[in-house]
Amino acid sequence: MNELADFLDARITEDEKAARVGNLPEEVWGARGWYDPERVLAECRSKRKLIDYVSAGLDESDGLAVLRLVALPWAGHSAYRQDWKA
């Protein structure tokens, strides 16, 4: 579960940095109407709180299930492991 939590932390950090500096993929620049950096930062805070909650309070099986769901948006990332699929 720690490896998955570390993976999520790294991806969330990337999202936070991109939201703060406006470093968006080119295909999203034209769609600024739906992209709100403040919403992205709020989502990052929410995900971090969820990871902290899972790490502190849920048993290993339930915690891993929750983290796998949180990780699904990054399933195409090169560091994503196939055994994390929910």
C-alpha cells in the first residue's frame, strides 16, 4: 500500500505544480473554460486528505481498494503498476 500511496503523492505533486504555474498540456489550453487551477488545487488537497485518512484508519485491504480507485486516472502513467488496477 505504501508504494501506491507514494505513486499517488508524486502524481498529485505534479498536478499541483502544473496548476500553480499554468503548465498545462497543449490540448487543454483551448478549453480553459473547464480548467480552473483553484479547483485542481482543491482536488489535490482532497486526495491528500483521503490518502492520509486511508493510511491512518483503514485496514490494509480496504485501504488498498480505496487507493486503487484514486489511482485509476493515472493508469496510463509509465510508473503505474497493472496490479493496482481496481
